Amino acid sequence: MKLGIIIVFNNNQDDIKTKTIIDQLKSTDQIEFCLVDNESKDDTLELLREIKENCSSVSIVEIKKHVSIVASKRAGARYMFNNFDLRHLACLDVNTLKSYRLNLSDIIELICTETESIISYDRDLKSKYIIKPTLFKSVFSLMDYLKKVQGKEVSRGLNLIIV
């Protein structure tokens, strides 16, 4: 069962280590990634395109006029639901990662190594719903998952410090 991950970028060229990210994304075939560029003014989109060229499990949604984070996530979710049969879909904003002083490459590594744990987290969330979630309510926050695993042992000793 595949997991879908939406990652929203906005002027994050300094956070994208293309070679590292490409190597990490190639290490898994259980995840579809949707990289959403929210009208970046730097070279973010070009770096995302380089990643897509090298990874078959990566799609890019380009937003040409800057919108809110919520609207960016919705655009990514709409794309993922229209193009893939996914039961588990998470979203993440790179600028939120930066505010917690987390490294994008480390988080992608965590996603790739802890896929089953992330899916289990989503199953637990869905089991608590009283009514069936709508399209966009079925997308969960990867930051909430990261906060949950804080303090617990995570693969390869990745230490997350989330305030």
C-alpha cells in the first residue's frame, strides 16, 4: 500500500540538497511524492525539476501565483487524488520545517525509513473519525506525526527537537 507525501516549497533553494534527496527517494518504491512549488522566486523550481528527472516516484505541481499554504496543500492533494490510488496522504511545508530547525534531507530520510510507522499513524487517525473524512480532511500533517515520534527512538538515531 503506497503512501503519498506532499511537500510545499516556497523559495527554499538553500534547503534542497538534490543529490542527497535523489538518493533517498530512489531507495523506496512505496511512496509517491508531490513537490509543490508555490511561486518561488529563486531556483527552487529548477532544483525540483532536477529531482523529478531522476526519480520516477516524484511529481511536481507548479503554482504560478503565490497562494496560502492551505491552498498549496490542496493543489497537491487534488493532483495526488486525481493521479494515484493512495489510501494514505500526508503533507509538509518546508518553511515549517525550518521554523523547527529541521533539515529537509533528514526528514525525507525519516519518511523513507519509517513508511510503515507513518501509515500506521494515519490508520490510527482514521479509526478515530466518527464520520467519513472528506477529500482534504483525509490528508494528515506530517508535522503532527513528527511531534508524535519526538522522544521516541527513530531509525538511525535521528534526533528531532520539536518545540
